[in-house]
Amino acid sequence: MNITKKDIDKLNAVLTVEVSKEDYSDNVEKVLKNYRKTANIPGFRKGHIPMGMVKKQYGKAVLVEEVNKVLQDALQKYLTEEKLDVLGNPLPKNESEIDWDAEDYKFEFELGLAPQFDVDVKGKEIVHYKIVADDKMLDNQVKTIRKQYGKLISKNEVEKGDEITGTFTSTEKEIEKKSTFSTEDIKGKKQLDALIGAKVGDTVTLKTKGMFADDHDNQKHLGVDHDDAHGLDIEVSLKIEEVNQREMADLNQELFDKLFGEGKVTSEDELKAKIKEDAEGQFAQQSDQKLLNDVVESLIENTEFDLPKEFLQRWIATTGEKRLSEEEAKAEYEKSEKGLRYQLIEGKLRAENNLQVTFDELKAHSKNMIKAQMAQFGQTNPTDEEVESITARILSNREEVERLNEQLNTAKLLDFFKENAKLKVKEITFDKFIKEAYA
């Protein structure tokens, strides 16, 4: 067997594979002999079929199959040994021209080659948000906690700050939804005026436009879908079924112990410090995700290289269950090009900076995760045998291994960006972060 490579340009090449009879004949003969032993042909006992008849009936199909087997093995071996970084898979070029009645064959395959390029993570400056819990947020969280653990006092008439339970109805949008909300959720002045003074049993007509501070509340309280929720402008009827005043809980040791365990928090200042710590821990995850997204976008935008576009479109057209037209393949390529570019960039970063996840790292990560989960349920000191047993069970689950591997890969990449990218730290409150980062 002989394989030669001809470069068309830096991104495209043609492989020519010459297969001679000696490369496949032994395999073909072996398969046909096995067919002779097992085949059922009327008029002949099993194992006594003339070889000529076996070859006539099965020879061509076996030949094609065995030639393709040695062909694919040779291709894979060549690509590996020559360390060719290819995109997609080799595409047969002269498949329809093969004369299967010959003894020697010449196959041609198109290759799409990965481009050579450099990645500069220190290029464009990226904002790394440090999200802080400000006094306003902390006060609101304390208020929410006091309401959550407070008492409900039943009333007959609505006043500011009360909670209303009732059923919204509308024939226009086929709404019939029971909901509970606070008058503090109501943004519209006319709607609030209509509710204040209403009594249990009353039916109040309200306009939905501007009723809630957030249009998404129309989904929650009225039961409409996401598209209808935005800018909803109809009239709804609210049949008031309950009115309750929520008496806020006292900030005392009983509440602190209920929230965090006995003696862990002993004052309002400590409560706020604990809320701040927990909130900013969650904010850090959102900030990290935003940073990762921004660095990725920047790398895609600023790392220039060409791709074997035409080859990839031809490859896309042939890889699915159904062959795509030229227009369909082009559209599919355009949708996937950005992802392919980042896949190449990320692969280069991981290879050049040793960012691959090892099995030992995966195992250690699994153990830490298990210990943390056990601690949440009061098992703060599990034995090594317990942890090892659970770890082994987790690592035997392929889907779980893939999930953990993805977590670690993302964490490694994020740490690399934090250490090497050109970052500008910006301290910001959560509300401003949402407005600025996702505007």
C-alpha cells in the first residue's frame, strides 16, 4: 500500500491511497472461507458449497468491504503518524470512478487542514466585574427575611404593604389564574389606587399596562406566556379572596439560630455580614461567567485565520443522516463557523499551556464535591472508605464523568484567563452589573 499527499494550498490537500491485491486478498479469502462453512444455499449441504459459487454470490460484496476496511485503517494510521491536524473527515474524491473488477485500486481523498495561527490573550482589555452587595441590597434582604419568617394577620380591607390573594380573569387572553402578590409589587398608580380600600369579595378591574414593575410578573401572576407578558395591554378582573398583613419577625437570637444554626450569628451586623458573604459568593460565579464569555468573544473576534470553507461545506453536506443541498450546507456552516473557530483557539490554548484535565485531578475534584455534599447533611467527618466508594461509583458513570470533566476544564481555562488576560477590575453593584453587562 502506498499513500501520497499533495498540498493544494495551506488549508487543502489530496491524499492518494494505492491499494494492491496483496493488501486485501488474504482477508477476502478468509471471509469467503467462513461464508462457505456457514452459508445456506438450496441444494447444497452446509460446509460443502463449491467455492466458485460462494465467490460468485458473495465475492464482490466481501471484496468491497475488506478493501474499505484496510483503506480506513491505513488512512487513520497515516494521519496519526504524520500528525496531520485535519478538520472534519477525509472526503472521497473519486469514489464513482473505482473499477471493482480490477485487482489494484487508487483512491483519492480531500483533506481540510487546520490553520496555523497565534493566540494573544493579552490583547484587548476585558472588564472583570467585582459585584458587591451594597447597603440597599443588604437592607432589602433583611426585610425579605423578616417578612418570610413573620406572621400573617388576616384583614378585610386592603392597605399599603398588604398581601392580596385573588384570581385574575380575562376572556380576551383566556386568563384564569390564582395568585398572591404584595401591593409593593404594583408599579402603576391607578392600579394601586384601585386596590387600596378594596375588600375581600370585591372584584377590581385593572389595566395590565405598567401594572407591575417588571413585565415578567405578568407571567408569574397572570399566567400568560413570555411573549404576551412583554407590553401586555389589556383589562383583567381580580376577585379578591384574601387580604393579609405580614407582621415582620423580630431580629433576635431565635431568628438568627433558625437561619444559620445556634450561636453562629448574634447580631444584625453579623447577619448582614453573612448575607453579604453569601451574596458576593454567588455574584462571583456570575462575574466569572461574564468574564469567560467576554474573553471568548474577544478571542474569536481578534484571532485571525482562514478556514477551508469550501471543504467544510462539502463535509457538512455529507455527514448527516440526510445529504444537504449546497445552500443548506452553506447555511449550516455559517451557523457553526464561530463555534469551530473557538474550538480551534481553545484547543491551541490548552495544548500550549498544559490545561488538560488529568484523571487524578478529576478524582480529587470528585472527592471534594462528595465531602462538601456530605457536610451539608451533617456528615462532616466521613471515612476514607466511604468517600472512595462513592467516588468509584461516580467515576464509573460516563455522563457524570463528562459533566465533572467539563466543570474542571472550564475552571482551568477561567483561571488561565484571570492570570494571563489583560483585565480591568470594575467594582459594581448587582443592579448596575445587570444593566451594564447585559444591556
